Amino acid sequence: MRSPFAYIPRPGPLQAASPGAAVAYLGALVVVAFLYSNPLVLLAAGAAAVLAGLLAGARTAVRAALRMGVALALLIVVVNALVVDRGQTVLARLGGWPLLGEVTITAEALVAGLSIGLRAAVAMVAFAVYSACVDPDRVLRALRPLAGRSALTATLVSRLVPVAAADAARLRDAAGLRGPGAAEVGKAPLARRLLAGSLDRAVDVAATLELRGYSLERGRPKRPHRSSQRRAIEGKKGLSAPKAFNRGSRFDRRFYLAGAVVLAAAVVGEVAGADEFEVYPAIAVGTGPATLALCALLVLAGLAPRRRRPHRRAAPASPAAAGSPKAVAALRGPGAAPLPEVPRV
Amino acid sequence: MSELTVRPGAVPALSAAGLGYSYPRSPAPALVDVSLDVAPGEFVVLAGRSGSGKSTLLRAACGLVPHFHGGRIEGEVGVAGLDAIACGPGELAAAVGYVAQDPETQVVSTTVGAEIGLPLELRGDPPASRARAVEEVALALAIPHLLDRAVDTLSGGELQRVALAAALVTRPRLVLLDEPTSQLDPVSGDELIWLLRRLNEEWGVAVLLAEHRLERCLAAADRVVSMAAGAIVFDGAPAEFLGWARAADPALETPAARLFSLAGIDPLPVGVRAARLRLTSLRASGAGTPAPSTRQAEGAGGPACAPVVPTAAGPVTAVPHPGKGVGARVRPPRRPPVGEQPALSVASLSVELVGDEAPRDVLRGVDLRVDRGERVALMGRNGAGKSTLLKTAAGLLDPVRGKAEAPGGIALLTQNPGDFLVRERVGDELPGPVGEAALHAVGLEHAADADPRDLSGGERQRLALAVTLAGRMEGEALPGLVALDEPTRGMDWARKDDLVALIERLATAGAAVVVATHDVEFAAGFAERVVLLGDGVTIADGPAGEILSGGWYFATEVARVLDLPGVVTPEQGAAALAGRPPGEFANQRLTNPPGREGR
């Protein structure tokens, strides 16, 4: 079974963008989450990440990340409420607990935990969108000139981790199908078998890499000179430039711009007091114009992966009209000779 | 020998001279004094039983032996003028491509485009030429639409093509394939073989193909090399090979050749077309063979005539074939007592699996009843829903609608028997007297101290079956349904014989046996009934003889040659051609006919 966070190629702007642009865009949302404590801003950053994921078609990944993120946020809220007894608004006194001592639940501790939990949830959603929408092969190809072997290792990890997960699921299924007279399968033998299987796979992968030429010294790709690249693209050597060769994307600018605007707004917002948020001793959430403006901008930034509909001329009313004399005449230049009259049959 | 021979002074695509090899810590050599030349542009099929050294020879030709596996090697191997023993697999990669049996194990990238381009990237090719090569090989293999797909979303056939594309992208002089069709349905398998032939003809790539299902690839080959115990025992043209196999190793005969052997017709045919042409010419020169029109006549209520065929063994007459077919060996369906619970009851079953974008309907309203004692082959192309049906019956998947029940219990052996083997000693998998009984039942009592990973593929299959059946192999404890999912992958005929015998035993003991398989010849050997699934629905359900003779892809080679209803095995076909009574060959094992006893 596939991981919900696995990359799935889709024809969307975020998928088409270069890894750098996608990282800049989604990374900016994560930076905001770590820069700010105001729950409103965090909610807006989270909404932006969710919106971006949904518009990019990563519904499954977003849903899974939200489930995990909310669960984690709730855990943080509960733990914070149990271990922190600061705050004026006491909601409950739970008496003495082992290790924790006197436990007092305050609204302030709950909100403080919520702020931390939201931060984690935003980061998780943003990472889920990245994982589901950014081709790991392109990321690693971009990294290869810097650290070729490490990048290849990372490629193999990104390929083999889901395979190991699938192996584990199959082994669990098989364990449930054993007859009553067969030895019980505990977790230890299963784990050992999974490890042995992974090692076997590693051997297979190593053999494949050998066959692909990994051991060659000249293996590291040389970055061609820019002018020679251009010559190749222009076809002077008979080479075309199919999509695999495209280094950038026409959507890159959009995502770099969105990321830069979000970061700039976050910095300006900090200076302008958009992060007004006090928990102790009493809760005070800033809702000033700077905060609201930043929230609005963040939500708008979530629209960046939206696919624009191509501009089209109004279609003819019917297929028959597509080739009608009127339609043909409309396509002819103003200086063109008039069309002869066609007698109606 | 084929017409393609290495010209004097020309560099052969592959040349081996006095090649011997032993794996590390292995007492017996895997290759013994192998001498072989493959000419540029030649298509060679490598035949032989499991363990005969085919895979090792392929691995020596691509440099994995000895560079990756170690061991001791002697003699010479050259690939396109490169010394394969001196050069490593990396240096040979430009001259030779290798495709293993399981493509899953040789995919290292996450997307198809990246996977195909990886060899060029590692070689240091500039991006533009890389892109062009990827595009061209994708076009040649008809997979340009897959380039942006994630590799873990591909079907077995698609993955096999991607692996082939990655092997071909460097434009090698020689491509080596180790049983590439073993996981493919008949349609995809045939497509792959003819794709190889087209590449061989158009690109001039020499092909060395190791394969068990020779009926699938012999017609495409220029030459056949057969191995036994690590040595080459035959090297010649496909037609000569069939003659040799008849005398020396009948296990390697194709079903059509076996049919001609039994009917006493010479020469033995290389493929369906040659067989039909031969029968047509016999008909033209004499009174004729059972004509295709017989089918219509049968359908109208019985054969209109009994045509006579002159053969070396004398004239033969086609005979009526009521019910399952002429010379039927497979036991006829057992009629369950009225009111007996079915072994498998499937009603309006719909199952969804999560795909890339949205849940995908894998089964759509399937109805099926299998009774105790029945032997059923569940067939269909890759992705038709065979495994899903069995897993749902075993409770591993939940249906969205309908139900699948096995009231008497189910023992399911999934596709990978290794998943059932988690310990390092066979005896530890099956402890105590119950375990011993299970091992005895599958004939593995001698292997109690062995490591499961050291067993052969067929033995692992049997051991996994013993694990699923342990403690419920006898009497009341026997599950009502024993289900096997693709159990014959990579098995030669000898191992398939063992499996057929085991299925017979289980069915005789009262269990229904359902086997999901792509192997039509195997299905004809054990099944009394075939259920054909297509895109999640049942498209045919009936006697094996009827289903396996009523189509093209899901039909045995004999059925395609004779085109007679109910005639699916060589024995049945020979009986039909000989005009002998239906039971003539019934006392002989279909998969162990005369001449194969020695296996």
C-alpha cells in the first residue's frame, strides 16, 4: 500500500515548479509558523498550507497530515496543561499526581499548548504537501552536483522506505494466514525477517547500480557550459530539449515570489506588532490591523498553486458553426478578399 | 544453427570460451566449460531446467559474475570486444543490458523518467542527449505516457517494460533477459516477446533470453541454446531443438511439439503458425485434419464428420468430444451432495483499493460458488482482480459491497512464499509432531534442518503451503478452501508436476483448490474449471476444456493449433488427431507424460 505522503506526479503548477521554488514557497509558510506564536497567524499559515495542498491535488496527503497534526497538537495541549500550572483562569484542580505533583488546569496553559501544537501541525501539513507534490528525483538531481553519492543514497532511501513498508504489510498479512500448527510469529521474528528482506533488496539494488554504471569513475555528471546547453537546446547538434531536460519551470517565478512576499510580510509584521500574543498571566491575542493583514496575505498565498485557466476565445455555439462562413470570415484579416457566397443546398 | 553467424574478424555480441564458474562456498560448479558465440543481431533463447546455469551464464555475460558475486571463474567471456572478466559490470553497461526476473528488484528511482535516464546520468552524458535517449527508448517500448509516473504505481507488465527501457537506453549491443515473462499475463508476455523481436530486427540488438515457457518465445528465436548442470547440451535452430528435446529431455518440449510427437507428425512445429501450416498441408495432401468448421458442427449438436489425417503413424480420425473433451485426464467435477455448504461463496462482491488519485474499483459485483473437491483456475490479465478476490475471501480486505465467505475456513498462500518464512530453520517454522506431519505432507521432511532461504523456489512454495496448512491437513481440520496465488512463477515443468500432485491430494481429501494463475498450460493440467476475470467482473466461468480452448490469449498452445472445443492438452489433441477413444491417454499424467518420468 502506498504511503499517503508519497509523491504522485500530477499536472499542477506546484508539481511542475522546480524543487527550489517549491521549497521556497512551502518553507516560507513553515518559517512563519516558527516565527509567530499568535494562534490567528498560525491558523492562517495552516490554512495556506492546506489550501496549497488541496489546489495541488494532494488531498490524501493533506488529510493524513491533518489527522496526524491535530492528534499531535492535542497531545501537546494535554501535556502542557498537565505540566504547566501558570495562568489566572483555573479550569480544574486535579489534586496530587505521581511525578507531576499538584495538577492545575488553566485556560492559559491550554492556549499556550494549542499555539505550540498549531505550529507543529502547520509544519506537518507543509511537509506533507512538499512530499506529495515535489518529485524527489528532481530534488536529488538538483543536489547531485553538490554531493552525488549522498544524493543517490537519499534517492534509494526515498524509494526503498515505501517498499519496506509494503513488505511489512505483506509479512503481517502472511503472519495472519499461518496454520494453527505453525510456529507463532512474534514481533521479533517479523522484524528480523523484514531486516533480512531489506538486506536482500539492498543487494539487488547494489547489483542494479553496478549494471547501470554506478562504479564508473566518470559517473559524476558534468555541468555543461551554459552556451553549449543552449546550442543543444537550439538543435544545432540535432538534439531537442524534451521536458526531462527542463531545469526550470514557468511557475518558478510565481512560487519564489509568493515565498518572498510571505517572508517579507512576516518580517514586517513582526516589526509592526502582528505577533501580539500573551498567554501568561492572562490570554491576550492580538487582532490588530497588522495581524489581520498578515493573516489575509497568508491565506492568499495559499492560492499560489492554483492553475490558471487558459484564455480562450468564445467558442462557436455549435460544432457546425465552427466552420461556418461567419467563423471563417472572423478569422480572416481585414485586408483579405471577401469570401464568395456559397449557395445553400 | 541460425543464419546469423559471426563473420570472420567480426566482433561477436557475446563470446564465451571454456567458461567455468563456481559460486563462493558452493561445492558444485554453476558453469562447466561453456563455449558460446552470439552474433550481432541474433535472437537466442536459453532453455533448461531450474538450476541448469542459465541465470549464471547471463550474470557472467553482464559482469555480475564474478565481480559482484565473487567465486572462482576460469575461461574467457567477451561482450562486444570487451573482456567481461577484466571489466566490471559498470564498464560493460554501455555494451550490455540486463533485465532480471523480478523488475521490482531492479528499479532504484521513484519516477519512470528518472529510472530510464539513470544509466546515462551515471555515465556522465549531458542532459540534452540524456533527454533524447530517454524519449526515444520510451517511444520504442511504447511507454512515453509512463515517463512522469511513479514507479510504485505501475503494473508488473509496465514495470518490466521500464526495466527493459533502462537496459536499452544506452543502446547496448546485447540485451540479456532472465525469465522476463514469468510475472506477466499471457497478453503482456506475448507483447514483450514480440517487442524484443522488433527491437532485435530494427535496432540490431542481440538478445539472449532465458525462459521456461518456451512455447511463448521459440517462434521469435533464431537459435536455441539448452543447458543442463551448468553445461551447454544443445545449440541449434529452434526446430532442431524440438527434435533434440523429444529425445533427450521431453520436459523442454513445447505443447505443440508434444502434440505432434504424440500424433506421430514430423517435423515438430516451432510455434502455432508452423503447426497450423503443417496440419493444413497434411489436410491438403490427404483427407484432412479436424477442420475449424468442426467447432460449428459440434455446437450444432455433434460433429458432422470425422476427418482423417494421414500421418507417419497412419491415418488418424478426429473423434467426438462430449463434455470436457477428448482424452480428458483431469478428474471430472465432483457433484456436491445437495445442501452441502460451498467452500467459497462470493455474492455481489465489490472491492475498492486506494489508487493514485481515488479509490479504484478492483472487483465489481462478482458472484462465484466453489464446492469442496473442485479444482479451479482463476485467470485474467494483470490487475483483473484475482488476488483481490482471494484476499477478500481470506478476510485481508474489506468489501465495499457484497460478501466473500469460506465457511469451512481458508488457507491462502499469497504470491510471495518468502513472506511465510520468518525463521532460519525449516523445523522452527513447523515445530512438533503437527509440524512434522505438515512437512511430510508436502514432501519436505528431509529438509527440517535447512535454512528456508537455501531451498529451491518450488520447495519454498511447498514449505509456505505447509505453514498455512499446519495443524489442519487432515479430516475435519482441513480447510474447505485452499487458495494459491500465482504459485508457478519461475517454476519449470518438474516443479509444476509436484504442485499438481499436491493439488490433487488436497482436492481428493475434500478441499476446494483455487489457483490464481497466468499459466494456461498449468491451468489445463490441474483445473477442472476455469473462472476468467476481466476488469473486476467474471467474464467466463466453465469447464477448463471449454474456457481454455475458446479464445486466443487465454488458450493453450494446443487449443490454438487445433481450434477444437475442449481440446487443450497435447494428450487430448493427439487423441483427437488419432481418432482414439477419449480415455486413451487418461491413464498418463498430463504434466508427466511418457519420456518425462525421469525428471
